[in-house]
Amino acid sequence: MDESSLLLTEEQLKQFENLALVHTKTLLRSAVRMCGSSTEADDIVQETLLRAWKYWHTFELGSNCRAWLFRIMINLIHRRRESLANNSEHFSVDEPAISNILRFEPKLDMDEQGALAAVYRLPSEYRDIILLVLVEEFSYKETATMLNVPMGTVMSRLHRARQMVKKLLCPDTKEDIATA
């Protein structure tokens, strides 16, 4: 990284502090939810703010800084997930060395913790949508921009994510005939 790219004017520094740094706690809270690890979340938020600082000159004043920061953070998280997926080893549960490991599926309760546990069990593309739309209250359009997917994809993933959470929380309930 070029040192001159990190130098901002006094006015740009104040803008960065007033517009970007105020979202640090929100970024960290969401990163912990998306990553599942506070250590990884700290790294992601630090890298997010570093990149925001580096590219602050590209930020359009008057636009949604929070959404811009989330877009940077989500891109970093997705790159990290792809990197981990490419470097991870996969084991078959049918292998003799693995077959004696106990499988434990925690019972989910219908309280806040149970709902949160159900959300964390979703695949990341559904979990991210729920966290951005329902928890962070971004619009479908903002979420689509952050995730670089069409708005219809956000809507359909959110619908499917809600259905998955419902099944996890209430596995014994019968499917509604109208939705089947």
C-alpha cells in the first residue's frame, strides 16, 4: 500500500471520523454475527476501516456511508469464506475414524436465543440476508447492492431463510397446503 494513499486532508479526516468511524460498533456487531468469531470479526472490521480510509476519496458525500462500509465488510467476509472453502479438507462421516464421533443437534427453543441459534444454522447466503434486512434494517435495494445480487434474489432468499428458520424452530408443524 502506497503511504501517500493513506494521507487525507484535515477536512477529509473529520469527514471520515464523523461519517465512517461512528459505525464501528455496528460493523463489529454484524461481523461477529456473520463470522461467528469475535477475533475474526475484529480483523474484518479493522480491514474494513483500513480500506474505507484508503478509498475515502471515492466515497460520495451525501450517500449512505453505513451501506458503503457494509459493502466493503461483506466483500471481505465473502473473500475470506471462499479462501477457507478452497483450503479446507472435507471428511466423510462414513470414514471409520470419524464414525464414532457423536452427533449433537441442540434443541432450539422459541425464545430469542433459539431464534438466533436457528439463524446461525442457515447457510451463509441466507444468514447474511436475514442479518442485513431484519437486524440491520437495510432496504432490499441496499442489501442487493451490498451483496452484488439482484433485488429479487434478496427477496427470495429472505423468504426461503424465513421458511428455514421456521422449520428449525418448529420441526413438528405440518406444511401449509397452500404453500406446498
